[in-house]
Amino acid sequence: MNRSTGYLLVLVAISAYLSWQLVTPFLGFVLAAILIAFVLTPLQRRLERVLPAGIAAFSLVILATVGGVIPFVLVALVVAEDAADLVRDVDPDDLAVADLEAWIEAELGLEVDVTAAVVDSAEQIGTILIEQTTAWFSVLTHTLIGLGLSLFVLYYLLKEGETLMAWLRERTPLPEDVQDDLYGELDEVMWAVLAGHVLIAIVEGVIAGLGLFATGIPNPAFWTFVMVILSLVPLIGAFLVWGPAVAYLVVTGEPILAVGLAVYSAIVVGIADDYLRPVVVDRYAELSPAIIILGVLGGIYAFGIMGLFFGPVVLGALLATVDVFDEHYERLADTEQT
């Protein structure tokens, strides 16, 4: 390596580091834009047959905004209302506060006023929230800026996505057929995660939620939302909600409804997971549940909420890259020697 090459590499490294520092504060929003662009790109290509690329991209940005934000706001309002009802419906007498205080005094010899302690804690929390008004405003401002950035990034990814991919392919030091295999594998991994992981989680959560609605479980919308989130983690899933819901029906004197909910959830939700997931996933790429679990949990720590989607993608991309490397290694090694 001569001095000129070394100098250019140092410039590239410094520029990459500074660019990363610019992207990091809005990484979650950028990842969201990439994810939505990936989903909408096939539709963008179809629209470009009849519309200019810019108009097609702008139309899809509007569609993504209306189709994503409005349902999200409506669901958030319903979930918030159910959560508020859940808190409001709590009766202190049902919590056996007096029995708890008596047990503490008998076992530990301490006189504790649990209700007063809770009230004091609530007042302290309220004071802290008021004091953190500036911080909340900062978070709101950051979120609004991030959402605006996501829309801009989404627009240009849709409009100039093919140009970006062509630029990447030109600067990737791999033969065309190897690049085709690599990008094909990555495409399959992305669709496997989106269709076989996210879509199935939504379907399972909604199906299980219908059982809660039918059996009269309080605040079913809130618990349906919780089950959708839990269903993103294989082997855990919606059982953490519908299982206690069955116990709740038994305790409240509804054994028939409890049996019905248990049978419905075990059979119908189980069928959705056992049959629908393999059909969808096998169409693209088969990912082990271990990869999904590790990707989801690790992804949340690494990327925040977007880690639910990109965590499994990163691990799946690693496996896909290793497969392509193993398949073409000998030919590439021979080419390098010649």
C-alpha cells in the first residue's frame, strides 16, 4: 500500500465515522424508512410503468403515512383507553390491602400504611413528571424531526433505490453472479422475517384477541395489543395473556367460558402458528426460532423498537453471507491467485 492509497483510506475511515455520528441520533427512524421502502419497492416499480418515479414515490409516501399513522393512532387511543379503564377499575378492597398490612405487621413487626405509601409514591411520580416537562418536550421534538426525516429518506429510497443498488454493485468487489446470490439471499431473509415473523405475530395476536372479546375479558383491545407484541417472540407468544385470562374466568365463576377460551386458544392459535408460519416462512427462507428469539431480544437492546424487525434480519443476513461465501469460496480464491 502506497502513501496515496493509505491517505485515501484514512479519509474514507474518518468520513465514515463522522457520517455514522450524524446518523446515530436518528438510527431508528432511518431503519424504519429502509424497512418500509423494502416493502413498498415492488409497488413502486409497478407505478413507475405509468407514472414518473418522483410522483410514484410521493404517492407511496402519502399512502404509507395515511395507512400507517392513522391506524397506529387509532389503536394507540383504544389501547390507552383500555389501560386507563384497567387502572380505574382496580378496587383497593380487591387487593386485600388490609390483609397485606396485617401480614407485614405479624411477620416483620412493622406497621405499614400501604395505601398512604402508594399515594405518596404517586405524588412523587407526578412531581418528577412535571419537572421533566423540558425533557418530554425534547423527546417530542426529536420524534417529530425523526418522523420527518423518515419520510424524506423513504421518498428518496423509493425514487432512487435502483440507482443506489447499481452504485453498490459497481463498488462491490465481487462477480455479478456472486452478488446476485448474496442479494437474493438477503432478500429472502428480509421477507422471511417480515412475512413469517411480523405478519404471523399480528395474525396470532388478533386471533387470540377475538377469543378475549368473545368471552368478555375486560379491556380486550389492550390485551390483544400485548399479545401481538408477545407473539413476536417464538415459544412465548400469546399464551402469557390468554393463559391467565382462562384462570381469571375460572376464578370469576365462568368455568364454561374458561374451557371454551382454553380450547379455542390452544387449537385455533396453535394451528395458526404450526401451519401458517411454515407455509409463509418456507416460501422465502427458513429461520430457526433460536435465531428469531436472539435477534428480537438482542435487537431491542441494539436498535430500540426497530430491533424487533432488524435483529433477526442481521442474524439471518450473517447466515446468508456465510452460505454464499462457502458456495463461492474456492472459485473466488482461484480467481484471486490467477
